[in-house]
Amino acid sequence: MSTKNIVLFGAPGSGKGTQSDRLVTKYGFIHLSTGDILRHEVASGTPLGLRAKGIMDSGEFVSDEIVIEMIEKKLEENKEAKGFIFDVFPRTLLRYDPPIFYL
């Protein structure tokens, strides 16, 4: 079976999370929300999380490179997934062309 990937775009409160929950339930996909991943990495005190925390604490946006590393980590942890739902990713044009989009 091949892996299916979905990217959800929309403003906050537009229903991305609701639709993601439905797709997870129906198809067994893994939901990857950049916000959730960032919060988890920071709370867990991982090296990536500590880097992100320093950036966020200074009022800046976490770089594309750090977010991509976090997402690649999640993809690696879930190699057997039926598919992934990318919620609010990519946020910038740079994120449209990293290797993770060639799955």
C-alpha cells in the first residue's frame, strides 16, 4: 500500500483540526500539526525543542529548517503510517520544496 499525504491550509478556526480528526479516524493517517509538534518538542526538552524555545522566547518565528527537522523526525518515527496530514504546513515558500514532499 502506498502512503497518502494531505496538506490542509486555512485560517485559525477554519476547521483544519476537525477535518484532520475525521481523516485520522476514517483512514488511520498520522496528523502532523506544526504547532502541536513545536509545543511537544519544547515541553519534552529535546535539542530541537530547546532551539525552538529560545527563538520563540525572543519573539521570533521558528525557522523553516528547524520545523522541517521536527517533521522529518516524526516521519522517521512513523515509517509504517498509511499517510500523513500536514496541518498548517508549509507556511512559507521554502517549505514547498524540501525532500519530505517527495514521499
